[in-house]
Amino acid sequence: MNTKITPEERARRLGAVGCARASISLEGFALSDDEEAHAQRFVNGEIDLQEFVHNGLPDYTFGHVAAAVQREFDAEQLTADEEPLFMELLGGYLARPNPESIAFATKMRAEGGYVGEDEYGRLVRTLPGGGVELFEEPTTQR
């Protein structure tokens, strides 16, 4: 392939690979040197997602899982062995800012009317333009 990718695409790929690598290490495993080199080729844009996912290494699931987290591979096609890693990586992806969550937060600030808790545990509603309205002070500490 060896197609030049944008800095944004490289950052997205690097984030997906890094998240998967961290999750794998938390489980007590590590990528082999071949897997690390293969992942780096994907990050650098030397190979596309198809080549990354189907690299011919035995029992290689890292590419499938990373692609599924990025919604570039159907998560329904993951194996039973890949599903726990996918769920862990997806949780990590959703817990940090990403383009979708940033767009949704921007929409919430602009429109108003969304209800939730602030950083102090108080029930609040967003106001159009970015303010918040306090519904009530908490009566007990959590």
C-alpha cells in the first residue's frame, strides 16, 4: 500500500494500537516483535486495515479487535477469545475524549436541556449556550 496518510489518521491509528497494546499488557501478555512491527506498519500507513487485520499470523486477533473498536471491522465477527479484549478496549475508548464524544458535548452545550450530575454530584441541567442550572443541592454526601 504505502499510501501517505494524514496526521489525523496516523494519530487515530496510533491511539487504537496504543489502547490495544495497553489492554493486552494489563492481561499479562505482550505483543511479539513481529506483531509490534506489523502494528507499526499500520500506524505509519504502510499497510491498510485489510492487511493489518488479515496478516497471516496464527491466532492473531489484535488487528480485528483494534479495527472493531474504531468501527472499521464488524464486532459481531469477533471470536469468543477476542470479545473480552474488545469490551475492555471499547470501554477505554469511550472513557476518553474522542471525536464523537466531543461533538456530542458541543451539541449539549449549544442546545441545553440535558440533565446529569456535575463534578460535585449535584443534579444539573445544561442551558443553551453552555451554562448549567442547579436543580438541587445534595442532601447527603456520597
